[in-house]
Amino acid sequence: MTTMAARDATMYWLSRRTANDVFLLYSFAETDSATDELRAIVAARAACIPDLRIRLREIPGDFGYPRWVPAEFASQQFVHHQPDGLSWQALLADLGELLGTGVVATEYPWRIHVFRGVRGAPRTSEPVVVVVLQLSHALADGTRAAAIARALFGAAVVHSTPGAPVDNSAYLPVGPAQTSTQPVETCGQPCGWIARRVDPRWLGVLRFPQQLAATMWRGRAAYLAQRELADRTEAGEVPAAATGFAPCALNPAVAVGDRSVRMLVMDATDLRNLGKTVTVLALTAISRGLCDYLTERGERPERLGTALPMALPTRGKARNNYRGLSIDLHIDEPDLRLRANLIAEELAARRERALNPLFLAQDRVGEVVPSVLAVRDVERADLDTVPAALDGNTVVSSVYRGADDLAFAGAPVLFTGGFPALGTVMHVTHGVHGIGETVTLSVHSDLRVMPDPDRYLERLTDALAAVVAAHR
């Protein structure tokens, strides 16, 4: 057994209040293999991947952080969606419904959805197999999820070994997932015979004074680090913090309604040699597309920003290692080339600040907070109110998922996509995901906020073409 890291437990507790699972879509050429054979392939592969052989076990009364315990593949983890032969548009409609669901991590923290014979998919005139890997956010963030998928569909199973972290802000390739080889407790103690034989509730009670003292001690260190960060920021040694963005039409204070998914698949070569990263070009296109769309509806905001998750260097045992960057999309700059330059500068500054070692002191506080206090904070968090200042009006998640050497039953991968979760604050999110020579720009939206997603996709397509043309 392995005790969950505090940040992973937070993701699990949040899942009890809102849908926050991670979804990865892969389109493969259709295969002659029967569906039962596909199920057998998934089961055999999963048996060799440590991340897919565990489930979550809660501690009664939350007197300790949940634990990862061994688990075998269950038949319910392979879902064959019928009927076969759906059109691409019908598949997108089904996917919109699917994104509102969540796995129960105490039963199994992942499952795979298979749609066969899908017609009219991008990149081919032939039917395809669309595979959607759904994972509890407690099990993996976007970077680790991509590594798990690579282990599942790669030419050879990628056993979890340490590798270089992925910087989403630079759109770099994903590395292999990392799995602890020795179970450890949250505070670093090995799970020895005591942990196996003593009621975990009592262990939580016994650890409470130690954890509370550690929280206070680290809290003082975090306070001092915060003061130093403020002083260094004022002195110009560290980039200033983002100022936040006012809510706009994309951020109404209402519950998420029916969901919509749209995907724009393009050749990666069209975005290369333009002097900018794929992430910057995509952010610039999104800034133009959203602004045009909202202007058309008479809802143009004065400013637009995005929250961009950036992968952090792997530290400790947490499966979620990222920090959100708040990026101004500079919609007041009409020249798209200059706008891209401003966004690139903004991204570099936000990244530099986020990687400052002084933030580690604040992160270390959360690692030792007693579970009963941590879960209380999650349960009491206000998820229904839109703040006056947001980190972004939308979310953009950008990850390159590696070479196009993945296959399902021998059928090659064609493209991949991803869909950041919606919530009370974020009713429209974007994914920028590449594999091999393709890049997919995905849109996940609430139909209450974006009732005409096809129109927005048209605007986004035009915007991307304009951004590319401005850099030629």
C-alpha cells in the first residue's frame, strides 16, 4: 500500500464534488480484430503497467490520506460503445456526454472507451477506432496520463521509470510516467509492518500532532519565503505576478449544462519554422477566435486571459505536478505577429516566476497538512461563486504526446486530443495536443455559454490561418 500525496488526495476529494477526470482521445485506423480481442489486449497491457494496477482505498473518517492498493483489471474498465459505424458528428455528441462522467477511484481509477467503425473522422477517408482513456485526476495529471497511454499503446510496454519532466508551456514531448518503487507514507515513512497491522484510523490520530506541528513550522517558512518573493519582485529580480481577469460571457455563475466537443486536426508542418512554439501560436489563434466569436455576439470583453497548466519538475511521490500560469492574451493588439510576441513574452515571464524556488516552501506546507483538515477545506471550498478576478477566462492545456508509433491491435494512431474539465468558472476550455506530425486543437464547451460550437470552430479555424499567414 502507498499513501496518496496530499495534492493527489485533493484531486480525489474534488471529484466527489465536480467532474474533473482526465480524458485522452486517440484515433486509430480500424482493425480486423474482434472487440473481445481488443479487450484482451487492454487487459494484458494493463497487467504490465503499475499505474493501471491500483485503486484507491479511503481511510474511515478521513483520519489519514487515502491509500493506493493493488487491483486487477475489471471487465467494466473496457467499455464498447454501440452501435458501431457512428458518424464523426455522432461520436462528438457521445463524447460530450461522456465528459460529464467520472470514475469511482475506490472501485477502479481508470477505464477505456472504444468506438468502432467511426465514419468521417479527420485524417482519413476510412472508418476508424476511437479510443478514449478516462483517468481519475488523482491517478494522473495530463503529462502522466499521456505517459500511461504511451505505455498502453506503445510498441513495447514502457515500465514506469524516472524521466525528464514535460514543460507544457514549451510544448515538449512527454516522458514516461514515474511510479514509486517503494511504498511511502505522506511524511516519508515506509509502509512497514505497523502500517499493515494497525487500524489506519489510529495511525492518522497518532500522526496528527506531528503533522500539525510540521504544518505550523513549514507555514512559517512559507511566510518568510512569501515576503522574500515580494521583496525580490519589487526589486525587479522576479517577474511580477499576474493581475487577473474580470469574468466575461465565458464565465457566468451557473452550473454546467450540456457539453459540446469540437476538434480541429492539422498538420504539424503548417506550424513549424514560424519562429514560435505551437503553444504560443495556438494561444494567439484562440485569442483571435474567442474575440471574434464574442464580438459577433456583442459580448467582446476588454481583456481576455487563459489559465495554462505548466508541468513542474517531478518532486516527491505526487502524481499531479503542475502549476497554473495566468496568461494575458493581449486582444487589444491587432497585429497578430506582435500579439504572438507579447504572448510569448508573457508566457516566459509567468514560467520564470512559477519556477522560482521560493514557491517550494509554500508547496511543502500542503504536503503535511493533516488529512482531516485538508478534506474539510475541500468540502467547504466555494465552487459555485465566480471570483471578481480570474486566473483566466478559459483554460488551455498543451502537451505533445510523442512520436506517432502507437498502435491498437496493429492499427496505427492517426491523431490525439484532450479536453480540460469544465466548472462553474470555466465554461469553455481548450486542448492543444500533438502526436507525430499532427496537432489537434480541441474545444470543450458548455452549450449554455457557447450554443453554436460549430460557429466558434469556424472562427477558430480562420484565426489559426490568419496567425500562420502573419508569420510567413
